[in-house]
Amino acid sequence: MKDPDNWWDGRRVLVTGAAGFLGQWIRERLDPAATFIGTDILQPHDQAYEYQPLDVLDPIGAADTIRRFRPHVIIHLAGISHI
């Protein structure tokens, strides 16, 4: 049963850059009532969540991921950190 007092309950959250520093931080702190799917061009160190390989520069792949997962929330954290 959905908790009316918890906004996250039943929400699907898509996080780009989930294998990075901020993505891991968000995943660890996201309410467990939400369904988390992480996307990244890199394979995550742990598979404690649903992972979808995704290059956000690929518009067809990004659209396909969004269409399949149908997220309520997208947290975009993908970026280049080694420049």
C-alpha cells in the first residue's frame, strides 16, 4: 500500500552518472520507498541497484531508456570529471 505521507513512495527515479561520486551519494540516501535505476557509461563498482548502461550523448539510447523505465524523476549527474 502506498504511503500518502511519503512523496517518494512508488516513484521511479532515473539517475544519470549513477556510478560516479554524486550518483553513489544520491543512491545511498534516496528513500528506499522509491525505485532507483542508475545509468552510466561506466560499469558500477557494486550492483546493489538496477543498472542500465547509457551514454547520454546517444539520443536514441536515452529516449529508449526513458520510454522503458517511465521515470517520475530524473536526476542528471552525468558529466566529464577527468578534464
